[in-house]
Amino acid sequence: MRNNRSYSNYDEKGYPELHLGYADVILLGQWDGLSNALYSLHEGENLWVQLNLDTDVGVVETYTLLTGTVEIQYEGIRRSFQLGETIDASQYEKTILFHALSDAEILIKTTVEIFEPGFFETQVLQEEADAIEKLDGYTYMHCNRIKNYSIEVWTELDMPKSQLLTLRWGAYFHDIGKLAVPLEILNKPGPLTSAEWDIMKAHTIEGAKMIRNHKVDMLRESAFIVEQHHERYDGTGYPYRLKGDDISLEASIVSVVDSFDAMTTDRIYRKALPTKDAVQELVKGRGTQFNPEVVDAFLSVLKKRRNRWE
């Protein structure tokens, strides 16, 4: 993971660009009515592609591998993405995953009216991502992992890909409310006092407020995920003590993945647990803290990855 990112709207040649931590994107221009963008995917990172055929009929969206070594995963099957090969997303009913085995460059060609509004809105959202990273580098890396694995669990559950954009941003910004938590509480090495814990728990409500009032429309739809990701399946969570299916599936997924990541990475107040111990904790919390269907799906993803968590 690259942490020394610098945010800029344009590269040295004047092309609009994005620095996403896991990838860099340069908008090259428009040819033949299509937007052309160079997507530089970093080694070990993922690019998820989901064309909604129900609403985007007629949309062009192709991906051509220019450099690097990349695998394609579709419906659980992986294969090599050959240099010079072009993938037409309209030919795939479900979500496609590109996984970079090395740094790779992919040329994206897609309908201008679809790609460019999202590109420039993502530039705005990157300002929030940079703010989170400045607050806590761990939080930035954590948020990116939560996004990737939440999408993978959603795909494992075979849920509608039309909701993936909402899940992506809700998972990525699930902890944005921590921007309102004082650093001395956020990074306190010892146990929190009751008053400090109340402030920490308020990050779900504060984060949801930030998202609901955001200037980027597509982000507002993700507020419920931010608000609910610390609810518990048995109704003992916060902030509203929601129970069972009253908790959205999206938030339930983030809850499981968020907890697992917290357990398996070093924190200021404790060392990481081994993967097998974290798995046991998920199983122990199945049906109490966590939605059992989501736990099963996540463990299935881990099994397919041979318990590799990155």
C-alpha cells in the first residue's frame, strides 16, 4: 500500500487525474464519443467492474491491458488477462474483478456521460480520503481494505451489482465520523473512560451527518451504512440498537469485515491476532454480534483466499 500520496487535480501535462492509493487514473480525453482513461493499478490491488445492464443499456465500457500482469475473476473463476486483450463489460452479467499481480496499466474506454461525472465527483471525494489519511494513516489503509472485502462478500452473496456503488462508498467512508473525534481519544493507548467512549461511539452519527449533507449526490445514499456499521445482530449495538434484519445487509457486511480487520492488524493499544483466532471470534459472534449469513459468506471468501488477508 502506498501511503505517501499527494493529491492533485491535474498531472504535469495538464490531464485531470486521481490518486486513489490503490490506483492512479488519468483522464486522457474524448475520442469517437468515448472517454479514454489510463488506469494504473498497483501491485496486489483490485479493480471491480460492474456494468448495470438494467439501466445502462447502450453504454460502452471496455478495458484493455497495456502493461503488467493481471488476473480476471468472474463467478469465482480466475484466469490471466492477456496483454492487448480487451474486456467488454457489457458482455458480463455479474461483477468482474481485475487483480494486479504487478503494477499494471489498463486503458478504459467508456461513454462520456457515464464516466466523466463520476470521475470528477471522485476527485472531490478524494479530499475526504486525504483528510482521513492525515488524521490516521492506519485509518486510510483500513478503509481501503474494508471497501475491497465488502465488495467481495457482496459478490459472494450474489447480491445485485446495481448496489455496489453505494456499498463501495459506504464501506470506504464508514469511519469518516472519526474526523470529529479528538486525536487524544482516537489514539489513546489505554482504555477509554465512559465519557470518552460516548464520544467515540458518536462517530457513527457524526459520519452519517457528513455523508447525508455531502455535496456529491452519489455519496449521500451511503449514509445508512456509516450510521449502522456498529449495530449488532442481537440488538445490543449502537447507535440505535437495531436488531436482525432491521440492520441493512450492507452495514452487516461492513461490520464483519471491519471487526476482522481490526482484530488482524496492529493497533496502538494491542498487537494483531493471528487469522485463525480472529476467525474463531467471528464464529463465536455469529448470530449475536454478527449476521450469520454474512459471517458464512466472509469465511467462504477467506477460504478461497487460503486465509490470506491483505
